[in-house]
Amino acid sequence: MGKIIGIDLGTTNSCVAVMEGEAPEVISNSEGNRTTPSVVAYTTDNQVLVGQPAKRQAVTNPNKTLFAVKRLVGRKFKDKEVQKDIKSVPFGIVEAENGDAWVEVDGNKMAPPQVSAEILKKMKKNS
């Protein structure tokens, strides 16, 4: 049997494991950690940071640092949970044309799966 790769896209952290034989092995990321923070940040020079680098600069760049975005997947902007989240996060949560909850950075509106895709790209690169 070939290799099987599994990705856990978590709300707080994500990880990648490979199974070759009987036991899975969690793969370390580029920082040497077995889990990667599910955090995406956009810098002033249009860089996309994912994981620990994004988390490290969250204090100095809170409006452009997105975390717990998975909580918004499949939710409408007017949902009670989303309205509560709006009050507790420093980044923008906005209503998409179809009523879904999206995030906004520098006027750019993004669907939650678009942000999650940045995390998945990093996880794929690690594997």
C-alpha cells in the first residue's frame, strides 16, 4: 500500500500526518513544530504569512491577522454566533452579497474557505 496523507485543518491549529505501514507519523512544519497555528496575516507589502510567522506579528498587525476563520464557514452574517464573534476579533467580518459571513482586510473581502486555503497550501508544502 502507498502513503496516505491526512490534514487536520483545525480552528486553532492544523497538522499533517503521513501513514506508511501501520502507524501514522505527524510531520513537522518548517518551524520544526508538529502543529501549525491556523492563522493567516497579510503584511503591508502584500506578503501572506501563515502559521507561527502570522501569529508572531498579530500584536503589531491585528486588523490584518485572521484567526478562527473556520468558525465562519457556512454561517450567515446575521447569525447570533457571528455577531458575537464580530465583537471579539480585531479584523473585519462583513456580509457577502449572498448573506454569508466573510472577512475583510484592506477592503478585500474573502470567503472563509479562501483564507483556509492559505493554511492548506502551507500544510501541503510541509508534507
